[in-house]
Amino acid sequence: MNSQRATPDADANAAASSFLLSYGYGTDRGLRRELNEDSFIASDPVFAVADGMGGHEAGEIASGMCVRTLGSAPELATGTRTASAGELQGCLLKADAAIRNATGGRAGTTLSGVVVVEQMGVPYWLVMNIGDSRTYLLSQGQFSQVSVDHSEVQELVDSGDITAEQAAIHPRRHVVTRALGTGDETEADFWLLPIQEGDRIMVCSDGLNGELGDDHLFRILSTVAHPQDAVDALIQAALRSGGRDNVSVIVVDAKNVLNDAGIATTAPRPEVGNDVEEDTLPRAWVNGAETEDGADGK
């Protein structure tokens, strides 16, 4: 098992802000893959997962270049919480160009995650997404996917042609419509969400949500207290469910968040009552292969 885990100082940013973050992270190559093409960054203020595409180490190169670009950006320096969506998009364009120059369009990566920002002293999750890695939020007992997949099946769900349940088993569910490094559309989506006391963010590659449904994810995230323990439990659950892809997870908790009266509040975490190897692929690659092979994709 190829795994990576570490536990950072839970209150490393205490001096920089009135609220505190604690987080855990980990990655595993899974039970079917020879290589781990996922990369991640988990260093306040940025927490993101990149899922590389290309194989033969090319995907690993693409995802690694993406997170290194984020890690070296001055606006995302440790403890800095002033980044804007425009600045983040600029970082992603730099990553896209670097990947294309290094791999000649033969590799790409998805990216999803959050950047912690503060405006007028109020903290926010700035969620970013390109591709089909995902960012989820557990807040005030409500669990939801914040990011929206850039994928063919998501387009079909949005148009009403298939249901979310059908999307989970659709033959083209791993075909993404946006990615970095592949020459496709590279514009990310962004969401700005106020940070609430007790918020828990989870960022993952599709090797996690491809194995575990939302109910299973919610059950673990709402009952395992420490972020690193939650990460470990999620990865192990994905492996037990088949581990068909690389699995990467980041869990971030917010605590001592001030309310409108400037008072730190506390809120208990709520209680809860097919075996074929598959790759995420840019749509241009899939359609190109179909053109060459004369296939219709059905």
C-alpha cells in the first residue's frame, strides 16, 4: 500500500486570526494502480487535491506541477488570507501553461479545494474547482457537495437526460470537460462561503467518491472527531469498497469562529442516525480516440 499521511499543528494559524483551523490529509495509490497520480497541498490558507491524467508518470507530473504552482504563489503564502478568485485563476493559468510545456498536451489534471480568505475580518471558504475532483461541506448538520463536476455525466444530469444515480454508473462518467494541461477549457468555478463555527470541509479525488456514496461519507465525517482520523477512516473505507483508483483526502475543521457579536461560539458535531479499471480522461482525448477508431462512444 502506497500511502502518505501527516498531522499538522492543529492551531498553527492561531496567531494570524481569531479562529482556528485543524486539518488532516492523506493519499493512497489504491488496490489497482501501479502509480499514484494524485497530488495535494494542505498548508493554510490553501487546501487542494489534484488528480493527474495521462499515465506512465505523466499524470503525476501534471498534478505535481499544479500544486507546486499554488504552493509557490505569493498570494497563497503561509498565513496569508487575502487571495481573490481572479488571483487564483491566474495561478491556474500558470499551472496550465507549465503542464502543457512540460508534457506537450499528453497529460492533465483536475483540481478542487478551498482557500481560506478574510474580508473585513470575516473568514470565508473560497472554493475552487476544475474537473471532477470534489469539495464537500458539513455545516450546522447539513452535508453537501459544494463543487460541481466538469464532466459529461454532470452535463447530462443538468439537462435532465439522466439522474444522479444513473450518472454514478454511466460508461462515460470519467470523461471530464475541463482540466489543466490538456488544451481544453481551463476556467475554474469559484464559490465564496462564510465560515461557520464547527464547519468541516472535505476535499477529495474521485477515487473516494467513486467508491463511497454521500451517506457513507456523511456518516464518517459526522462521527469521527479528529480530521486526521476522519481522513484515515475515509481512505480505508474506499479501499475496502474496491480501491479501484488513487484516493486522496483532506479534511479541514474551523473552530472558535466569532459570531456577529464578536463572541466565539461552540457547536457539537451532529450525530447520524463494477470491477473494470477506469481512468479520468479529458473529453478531447476520448473524442479523438473515438474518431480514430470509428467508435460512437455508446
